[in-house]
Amino acid sequence: MEVAYISEFDGDRSVFIEVDAPGLEHMIKPGDSRSLDDVYCRHILAGTLPEMMGDTADYELARSMPITAAVPIGAHMSVPIRREDGSVLGMFCCLSPTPNKSLNPRDLQVMRVFADIAGKQIASDIDARRLADVKRERIASLIANKSFGFAFQPIWDFRASKPTGFEVLCRFTPQPYRSPDKWFHDAFEVGLGIDLEVAVLVSALEQLAAFPQDVFLSINSSPDTILSGHLEKLLEGYDFSRIVLEITEHAPVADYELLLSKLAVLRAQGLRLAIDDAGAGYSSLQHIVQLQPDIIKLDMSLTRAVDVDPARRALASALIFFARETGSLMVAEGIETASELETLQLLGVPKGQGYFLGRPLDCAGAQSLLRETDMAMAS
């Protein structure tokens, strides 16, 4: 049999997903599709054509179908590929342009065995592909409709007793609510991660206009987006001194030299670089050593209970000492109690954020907080 293929049913079409047809690629190749009305599949499933035809000329229905002469199909075998629940996914088919009277029930049984074995994996692959298509459509819609907003978490300067900046946190609006990390994970999984990050960054940077000139905004970006070259264009026309770029990706960076070269151009214009989640894992420590950031953000896993846990306090102290030695500014994340704040201040942390200091606010709330602290200091 010169041609073998696996097809998947997609609505009213049979789509060829795997094809073995040496020298006949012009006739059939992966991705091609035909209407189910034009092929044998429906008739075989209905029992009006047999699964095995050594000579299609022996069957009136097969002779009458245009595809038989057009291909041509002289011999044909086809068995359904089913899910575990019995529903049909597609077909496993073999055909030859000339009749083959040697075909026998044993050949057909071999095909059935193969279809049974392959069915589970094929079903898994098809389900994964369809899920990816759904995710891709959902992310594309998210980007096109800008279905996201922002919350602003204050970053307090302990010496000045006021917030001097805000971390811009993306909040996606589709319901039911899903956390941002899940949306970005899905986006990168289907190849739209950079597109989604770029869309969010464009809108995040527009928020700068709502804040005083002495207030900075901290925005998040993955190394992939930085390496893509989009960031330089996005930042054109903005005051770099008011922007902190947080590296968010936990996975190792493949090429630090290339990332450094991309960042060097931006940092030369005043952009400050922050490494998020310091102390949370090996990758963040690698980022710190390799990228030499302006700001190191102490992860909440070390901040939490730092006042009562000697081990956390020792690790936090080591990172604070490292920051001091390398000229980096330390910002503590996830401060939730007065005792944690007091301990971090005693250790020498100059800035911090967390629910104890202020929950994420909408833009109006962030502006109100700035006014209140200015009034409190003036009085």
C-alpha cells in the first residue's frame, strides 16, 4: 500500500495529521483536508462500505464516488481511531492506486491493533492541540481587547516615611478571575507571551502621567521580552529615571551576555534594574550575580517571620550585606507585621512593600495616598 495516513475529524472535514506517501507528496501531505462527504470515512463508519477493499471496483458506492477515480484508489483499508469512551477521533487508512487482492483479514486486524494502541496517544495529542488553540484564541482576544487593568502597590522609603514609588501589578478582567501568573504562563505556552507582555507594558507605562515627577513606577518584564528588542521602542519618550524594570522570569537565562548588552543601552539612559524574588531560588541569585542590578527585592519567603526565625534573618542579612557591598538598594517585599518591619529596618533595609505598609490600590487610591502622606509630613 503506497499511502498510509492518520486523519482527524474536525467538524465536517477529515484533516490529515500524519502521512507516509513517498513520492506522492503532491497528492497528500500533513495539514491537507477533505470534506467528509467526499471521502470513504463516513460510509465505513456507517457500514455502507467495508473497512477493507482489495479492489474498489467491486463496490458500487466506491465506484460512484469521484475521489476513487481522481486519486485514484484501487485498494483501500481504513479503521476508526477511538477515544476510550468509544467516540471516533479519526481514521487510520492505507490505500493503493491499484487493486490488491492479497489483502486479508489478518492485515485488517494488524491495523485495528495499531489503531487501538495509538488511539490513546493520538487522543492526548489532539486534546492538547485543541486546548492550545483555545488558549491561543483567549490570549489573542485578551490582547486585542486590552482586558486588563492595574493595581499599584506602594513602595515605602522608611527614612522619608512615605511611598516614593509603586509596583505596577497587572490584573486581568475576564471572569472567572485568574491570577496574572496563570495568564502569562498560558501566553508563553502558546507563543504569545511576549505579545501579552508588550501589550501590558505599553499600558503600564501610560500610567506614569498620573503620578508626580518625583514618583517612580516599577514594571515587570521577562528576559524573553527584553531580548526581543521591543522594550527599547516601548520606552522611547519616557523619563527613564522614573522607571524601574523588574526581571520576573524564574527560569535560567540562556545568554546573559546578550541580555546584559540589551539592558546596558537602557541603563545608560537612566533606567534602573531590579531583580525580583531575591532568595527564592537559584535563578534569582544567578540574575543578581550576572546582571548586577540597581535594586534587589528581598523575597517574601525571607521577609515572612524574619523577626522570629533566626535562619530567615541570617539569610536576609547576607543578602542585605551583599546589596550594600555591591552598591544595590535593598527593597523588602511582603511585609505583613510591625515586628517584621522593625526587624528589617534594624537590619538596614531602606525600602519595602507589603500589606502592612499598604495593599495594592487603584490609580485614584494611589494618588490619594501620596496626597495624604504629603499632608501628614507638612503638618
